[in-house]
Amino acid sequence: MCVEYNIVLALETMSGQGTQIGSTFEELMSIIQGSVHNSHLAVCLDTCHIYAAGYQIERWNHLNNILTEFDKIIGMERMKVIHLNNTKTGRGKRTDRHSSIFDGNICLETFEKLVVDERFERIPIIIEPPAKDSTGAEQVKYLQKKRMEIKGYEG
């Protein structure tokens, strides 16, 4: 007897470093469409990676425009997780170097608005601080406080 499991694999957006694939929404969609089991494929959006790949997301209005593009190409229903990371490397440099949300090229307001956006209420948001960065807990507490201030609840 064969048991079926409802497993979903999330493909992470990539920075385009070296020989990586998946640094554009079109590449990710091509991978998804090319899979026999594409109903089991989702996407993990990494803010550091898409910035490094060349997407303009420094400010909330920029990121919101990119999310509209994501929806047109892949579909928001496929976004199942977000890696919320800043970066000090330049946009389009294809270098994967995470930094604290407090310190980098993406404005803090962009992260604040993302965590209160209703489209992401049921999507896990993960902060991945660099190994030598001890502010991971501080970043989480800050965003929880902002969410509570804006939305009126903790979530």
C-alpha cells in the first residue's frame, strides 16, 4: 500500500551568485512548470537574495511593486515562507550577504510594512542573521512590537 503525503517543497529565491538558478521569478516559474509534481512546489522569498539579484526593494513601494510582479509571474498563493534579511551589498551584485534589518541597503520601513501586510498574515517570516550578528532576538522583538503598534495585536 502506498501512502500519500501532502508535502510541499519551497524553492528559495536566489541571489544569482556563481552558477545558481532561481534568481529571477521567471527562472523559478520555469522550474515549477517543468516539474511533474508542480502542485507540491512553493516559493520562499528571501529579501536579501532578490535585492542581490537586482530587484529594487529598498523602499516599501518598490517591494510592493515587485510583489505585484511576483504575483503575475508565479502567483502569491505559491509564496509559503519569507526570509526577512537586509544586506550591505549593492543591488544586483549577486552576492548573498545577510545583515541585520537595522543595518543595510533595504529601509527598515520596508520590513515594518511587510510584517503588517495582510497578504502575509499566515506566512511564516524568518529572520536569518549572520553568524556573528547577535541581534536576531532584538530584530524579532522589534518587528513584533511594530506589528502590535500598527495592527493592535501580537501575532
